[in-house]
Amino acid sequence: MKILIQSLLFIVIVGLFAVTSDRLTKINKTESIPESTPIPMVQSGMSDEEFLNQMIKHHEEAIVMSQKILLPTSRKEIHDLATGIINTQTQEIKTMQQWKKEWYGK
């Protein structure tokens, strides 16, 4: 019974490897976009004001995530990254809020 389970497990692993390998080969064969080719912009219908609202929310979430990692991390690199995110995105939020106030009275 043990040999049967090991054989089945081996077959499953080999099968998964074959499928993954095939997919990776196809990914590697795709052509990249030449640097000179402009990437078309998607029309979202989003207003400038909505963009600012969404970016402020996004920055606030990044700050919360960064604050949560400051104490538990023991890696200086992560601590420095989180501190940098908090500082820069706090300033960017202030800038975007000032624009909203100037442009939209909000």
C-alpha cells in the first residue's frame, strides 16, 4: 500500500511539473513589446477628482500597512522601506488634499 501511495504521489508531481514547465515555456516564447512602441491608454472615465480620492485612499492603506510592520520586523531594510513609505506618502496625501481644496473646494 505504501508503494502504491508513493507511486501515485510521484505521478502527480511529475504531471504537475510537466504542466508547469509547458506553461513557462509558452510564457518565455511570448514576444515583448519593443521600448519604442507606445502602450495604449485605457479610457476609464475617471475624473481627476476621483483619481485623487482613490490615490489618497491607496496611500492611506500603504501607510497603515507600513505602520503594522515597523514593530515586528527585525530587518533594517524593511524598517527603512516602511519608514520611507510613511514619510513620502504622508506628504503626497497632503499635496493631493491641497489640490482637492484648491481645485474642488473640498
